[in-house]
Amino acid sequence: MKIIIVNGPNLNLLGKRENNIYGDETFMEFYEKLQKKFPQIELEHFQSNIEGELIDKIQEVGYSYEGIILNAAAYTHTSVAIGDVVKAISTPVVEVHISNTFSREEFRHTSFISPNAKGVILGFGLQSYELALQSFLATE
């Protein structure tokens, strides 16, 4: 099974920014743990702060992978284009957020991705990614 985690803007700063919301573990530290915990999954990771690069990556893998775990970060709430690419591809997408976006500012309550995602997991910290991985394994 081939799954990619696609992370959007500022997620490269995990472990450094807003630790009260995002924790103090870096994404790469967590990613290495995921790889060890799920050796049966061919797991990849991509991060960009640039909307178009996220869209290009989703298009690139969107017909050949078994799953995409997408944390588009702030683009979740602003990017019609990312919502459109999720709708356009055949690979299932699970939308993930580290924080509970519904307990934050009002603008974070809207997602352009959710209507076209297989599911949404939010509010469980970095464990949200692990729950998304488990959702793909459960449907194997």
C-alpha cells in the first residue's frame, strides 16, 4: 500500500511554532515513528508552503497511490483550487488537522477539502495522521 502525507504551509515549523496548539515534536520526528509503526505501508511525505506545489503533488500521485493524507493547513479554508484537485483525482483523500479547527477562529470552521474527502480527522494532535493511516488499513 502506497500512501503519501501532503502537508501545507507552516507545518515545517512543527515543534517550533505555537507549541500550545501543535506540540513540541517536529513532524520528521513523528514521521519516523509512523514509518516504524507501519512498515507494511510504503509511506512518503511532502511539504510545501506554496499552494501550486501542493496541487502539483496531489495531481502527480492522485491516480496511482492508494491514499493521500492531506493537511492543507490554512489553505484548507481559502483554496478552492485545492478542493477542486481533491475532487478531480481518483485516490481517496483523508483531510487531517492537528488542532480542532472548530474550537478556533470562525474562518477555520470552513473547509474547501471536506466535501470531496473520504473523511476528516482533527483535534488529536499528530496522532490525527496515525488515525488517518489506520483508516486506509481498515478498508484494505
